[in-house]
Amino acid sequence: MPASARHVVVVGGGIAGLTSALALAERGVRVTVLEREERLGGRVRAWPVDGPGSDAWMSRGFHAFFRQYYNLRAVLRRTDPTLSRLRPLDDYPLVRDGGGQDSFAKIPRTPPWNLAAFVARSPSFDLRGLAGVDVEAALGLLDVDFPATYTALDGVSAADVLDRLQFPEAARHLALEVFARSFFADPREFSGAELVAMFHMYFVGSAEGLLFDVPADDYDSTLWGPLGAHLHSLGVAVHMGRSVESVTDTADGVSVLHTVADGGGDSHWEQADAVVLALDPVGLRRVVDSSPGLGGDTPAGAAWRESVAGIRSAPAFAVWRLWFSGLVAPERAPFLGTSGYGPLDNISVLERFEGHATRWSAEHGGSVVELHAYALPEGTIESELRDSMLHELHRVYPETATMTVLHDEWVVERDCVLVGLEPWRSRPGVRTPDSSIVLAGDAVRCDLPVALMERAATTGWMAADLLLTGWGVPGHGVWSVPMGSRLGAVPRVARRGIRRFRAATGSGARSSSDAAQ
């Protein structure tokens, strides 16, 4: 059967679903996308709001498009070949309460000199602190071999990894704030393997560093609107406001039941040859749970359903966008990570990079500021959280204390994946026991060291390729930073030498071999 005779339903119009739809449609497959929201982009969507002006937008928070997001960038290049709709930000500064400020700008790009230069310049690493670092454990960060490194660190938290490294306290904050909390997780609940993978991806496995780009305007007009139009030109049918209720195997393939997302009825069965489930953790658990027998009535099918049910959601996070009557000081960074300022994790000054905010600022003489708070404790009272976030903003940017809030938008969500301490192999992968069902998204296990948005795009390509190659049609392939150390066997040999020295001298008998593969 030719590809053009195949029909695939993609459930979810976020990064993973749009990627799969693009990959399939480019090979001639007929694709239907079902998305419960009214705009594309999933958890990276944006929507207009009735703010203090005619051009006010809201989203679920700031997202950095790092240069190592090769597979996501391949999607964006389909409508923006030079990525001109992305705007580079020069730095990713992190300020600590009572401490210094770390910067990722103007350091060499080539590993390991980038890491050496950063440590030399960073106030987080003084000589006394460096003297206490466990050198063998630190070399373990360079001695990686994915995906084996993921399994080697099963049950080890990000906090545990840093305990073994014996990092100075300021450097611990740097690692935990930049990586763990950006995954919406408490460092004690966040996978140490993911921390090591991110260290490899951003520092020692690539030459792009921690510099990144951001959309030059709201996500809808900059990214997903153009991509949606491109998919339409490829013949993809996109149905917004549709909630998928269940998926059923049939004699002719797969049938998908979907309804109006707001509960207004209008049920419809969509028949297809295959289905891509590209959902957030909450949606994926719900659809699989409401689809009896999905995955097959076999031990493998039961184990797969159990693995999906075991996907955990990260704690809730809050995004607060404020339209102020005045301008923040011109020296403020467009994006600032914060550590030690209560629940406040970062601050964005949106008129520095998003066009809608720039236009509003020019017209009204004010700033559009966004605040994030990740990994909210259970029982958090939103009014108290808002008071605390605003208080901490005033501490970091004192000039905002005298300004009037003209308008604000507040979002609290709990639908991101918790990359936790469960065994890496227990997470569901792209392939399922049913050849007509594939998974894509940031909750899906992936062998490659990739971050959340890039994992969504990567598994989106992989899900489409799995279907295509099963039908005898060429896939697309994916890109990644190296799976192992760029320094070859040097870190492993050095670690062995340290162990032998310790064994011979009786110094430091504790082994740190499990700090990384």
C-alpha cells in the first residue's frame, strides 16, 4: 500500500504532535491532528488576552530554544529556513541571594575549555570550594555513555549526584537552579541521570553552550501559526477544540473517539491505520486508561499500560505576567534566573525580546514582566504565593516596588512530566506492543541526551519514522550531541588512576563510580 493510502491520527497539537504530523505528511501520508485547545503549540502555545491594550498576549511561560535543539529547529526551519523569527539572547545570568552572579556569556565554545573557563570566572567556584570537589566523581560527568548512563543512575537524585561531587554550596545552587528546577522538579525528586545528561548536552558534549534564542514575538504568530499553515498546505487536517476520549483497535486499523473539548457533545469516530499519542502526562494516562485493551491483551500489553500509568506529573508551577506602569532599569537582563529568593525562580522582561510587549512598552511607557515559580509545595495558597513572588521581585528589581500593576495574568498548571527516580527502563518508549500505536512527547523514554522541548520534537520524528519504515517508506532520522565523551577514554583512564592511587595510599576509600557511567 503506498504512503498516500495511509491515514494517521495524531493526538495532540504540541511540539511532539506537530513534528510527527510534519514528518508523516512530508512522506505523503494523510494526517489528521486532534488538539483539545483552540491554538496549536500545546504547553508552548500563546493566546491573546484582554489586557491594557489591543496587543496583549499570555503563555505558559518563558521557553529557551537552545542551540542544541537540533530536531526542534529542523521543524521550525520548515517555515523559517534561517530561523529569523528567533532572537538570540546574549546571556543566561543567575543571581543568588547574598552571593554573586554567574554568567554564561563570552566563554569559549569548545569542550572542555568552555567548562574550564566558566569555572575560572564563576564566583560559585572559589579555590577553597574547588579543593573540596571529589575529582573522581567530577570526571564521572565526562565519562558518559548514553543510554547506559541513564540506567546506571537509576534511583539517584540530582541532589545525590551533587552530594557525591562535593560541590561548594554556591555551585550546588547554580546546578540545581539552572537544571533541576527548570524541569519543574525538586532536586531531591529529579533524576540524577537527567542532570548528568543536561551537563553533557550543554557543556561537554556540544560546542553551543548555554546560549539560546527566543521567539521574536508571541509563540502563536511566530512559530505555530506558520507551521499550522504549512501543515495545511501539505494536506494535514487540523481539528481544534477536540478531546480524544479513547482509542480502539479494529479489524481495519485503529478508531479514535473524540468529542468537543468543552463537553458540548458531538462525538465522532476517526478511523485510521495508526495513531500517534503525543500528549502530556495527564492526557496520556487518561486516554490509555479509558481505552481498555490498548496495547494488546498480552503480558507485554499489560506491562506497557502499567508503565504509562506510572508516568508522574511534576509539581505545579506558576506563571505570572504583569504589565507595569513604569520601566524596569535598562541594565536588567532580559531573562534572569534567581536562587534563594523564596519561590521566585526567574524573571523575564518581555519587551526586551517579544514584539507584542515591545509595542505595548513603546505605547504606554511601561514594562511587561513575567515571573516563574517551579515545584510548588502541596497545599500552596495562591494568594500567599503571589504576595511572596511580588515581594521577591521588589528585592531583585527594587524599582518595581514603586510601580503600579496595570494588568496581570496568572496561570498555575500541573501537567508537566516529573523525570524522577524510577528506573529509566520502566518509562514507556516510542514503540508500544501494538504496531499501530506509537508515543511521542517529553514524557517518552528516549536514548538520546535531550531536554524537554527537544525530547518532544525528537520523539515526534522517531514516532513518525517508526510508522514510515514499518510501511517500507524512508524515515527522516534525528540528530543528537555525541552519546559518549568527546574526550574518548581519557576520563575513564583518569578515574581508574585515581582509584588505584586511593587504594594504594588508603586515601578516600569511598568510590564515586556511580556518579556517572
